[in-house]
Amino acid sequence: MEAKFKEFQFVEVDRTATGYGDLVGWIKSVELSVILGQPYYHIRVYSGHADTVYVAEKFVRETERSVKIEKLMNGQSV
């Protein structure tokens, strides 16, 4: 199975996976679980509760907020 998201891409992590609410961050690395056959992501999040989360792909999504952050980081106008 191919990973839907790539390294260094800005994404949002669902509150179900973190317990701290929806978190925005960027993907540090992608791993494919051999046993489950699905991608897992190490994500550096911007939060006062956690700095990195490790979550399954079903808890990761690209949102309008993450797209805006990515544009700002790349020096594009929003």
C-alpha cells in the first residue's frame, strides 16, 4: 500500500488519535507497517501538550488550514 502523504507535508491530526484536539504539523517520516499493511506517520506537531505524534493514516488529513501553512512556509501568498 502506498502512503497518501509525503515527508515534510503539512497535515492535520485528528483529535481521536491525540486526545488534545486537532493538531497541525508536518510529517517527519513515513513507515509502512508490515503486519497491518498500512502507513504510519511520525508528525511534528505545534502543541503545548506533545511535540511529536505517531499515528495511522486514517487519523491524518490535509485541510485548508494545513494548505495555508504550507503556502506561508514556501513564501507564497495565501
